Amino acid sequence: MNVSGIRHVTVVGAGTLGAGIAGLFARAGYAVRLTDLKKDFLARGIAMVRSAQEALRKARLLTNRDSAAALKRIALTTDLEAACTGADLVVEAVTENIHVKTDMFRRFGALCPKHAILASNTSGLSISKIASATRRPKQVAGLHFWNPPHIIPLVEVTKGRHTSDSTAQALVRLCRRIGKEPVLVRHDVPGFVGNRLQFAVLREALHILEEGIASAEDIDTAMTAGPGLRYGLLGPLRTADLGGLDVFLAISRYLFPKLSATGKASPVMEHLVKTGRLGTKTGCGFYRYTPAEKARIIARRDAVLLAFLKTLKESKRR
């Protein structure tokens, strides 16, 4: 499908990511249907859209007029068949469970127009397996938005084993059209690109913690005050170029053999989960959180990210 043929977008799942994706397309001018199992879920989803738009408005990245217009473009329904009727693009954002997702795509295959592109917002499950539930695997791809979706520019467009080049390229162009920065994942590998990088860092952070080399606080500071500060503008490969590949090669020769290469989940994280310490969900993880502190951390995160996003957009205009 040509990207210009995508006019009606259906988002299935009104959670944090689904609501955020619906808001993105609505702000870009698309007619959006947001669907979920219950009206309560939809009410919560549209409240999240409003909250995201208020944050964008305060950052002067969205006008009151455009915010109101975007909300009018979103239709809410608990009727999946009605939501799929006439859709040019369907974005699935349900629970991260391969059985649930394949069941949804089986239903999409029966309910959606033959020309529709079917996309999954999975953060790392097999697109090929999801696509196998339909009779149109060429029109199925991954479309992974990152949280919070109204701020983070990255979207991973992932090809399954049978995804056509035209489907993948249409989604890449569509992401650019809605103001996102797409990357094309050419092979259907677990975790795609972003999570493979993210979890490689997490594995080493956990190894450093388990070995008693540094505290959780100092490990986080080493990232946020060091390489993490660069990575907003310079990825790891460009950073290596700027530092000198001869220097990075020399460091790699003595450091790579010392890095964690474990193929198992972290014992520390296993213990935390087993004892009910799930992070902000339960008020305790690597750190302790009160509800007020959790809200403060998220608000600070979003404010900093929005300011950085605004700076990036302004720098591209120069």
C-alpha cells in the first residue's frame, strides 16, 4: 500500500501505549478508532490522551486548537468488528503475550479490509509467528513505539519472514509523516534493535551490582552523567568514530572478555520479583518509592524529555 492510502487508523488496546499511539495519529490528522474490551478501559485511555496533550501544550509543542481537533478525530468503541471496518492500518497494542496477539491477528484477518496493513506494537515477540495467524503475512509488520509514545521519537518497523518491502517502506514513510524517527529492522530477531541495546546495558549493570563493584545509585549515575548524556545525540557507533576506532578497538580487546556474557536472567532480579519487589508498581525494587515520589520522578522525566525533544526539533530546522 502507498502511504497516501492510509487515512483511517484503528488502534486495538487502550492502555498506555495504545492510547499514546491513537493520540499520535490523531494529532497528525488521521481518523482514529480506539477499541478495547470495556468502556472503562476506553475512558482511561482517552484520559491518557488528554494528559499527554496537556504536557505537549505546556511544552509549547501543541496548540489548544490542534489539541481539540485531535480529540475530535478519535472515536471510541468496544466493537472490534466495527473498529476494523474500513481500516487502512490496524495497530495492535494488547498485552505482551504471543497467544493473545496471534488470536487478535487471526481475527484481524477476517475482519479487516483486504488492503489493510496489520501492525503489532510488540516490543520483541516474533513478527513472523504473529503474521502466521493471518492469510496475509506480506501485510504484517512490527510497529514498536517507545514509552512515553507522545515524547520518544523512535519507532521500530520490523519485517517478519514474509513482510513485503512495500509494507515495510509504507510504515517507515508513515512514521516520518507523523513526526517519528523510524528504524527498519530487517530481520525478525527477539528484542529487535532498541531492546537488544537496552538489555545489553542492563545485563552489565546487573553484573556490576551483583559483583559489588558499585551501588545501584552509582551505576545509574555513571550512565546518566556519562554515556547516557551523549546517547541522546550520538549512538554507540558514532561515539566510537568520534573517539577513534583504534582506541575503541584497543579497549575492546581487553574489556570484551571481562564483560558479562551470561545467558540467564539475573539472580538479583529473580529474587526481587519473587519477593514482590516489582519497582514502582509495588513501591519497592532496586529503590523504594512513595506514590508522590513516583509521580515526581515521572513528571521530571517527561519534562526533561520534552525539553530535549523541543531542542532536537529546533536544531533540525537550522
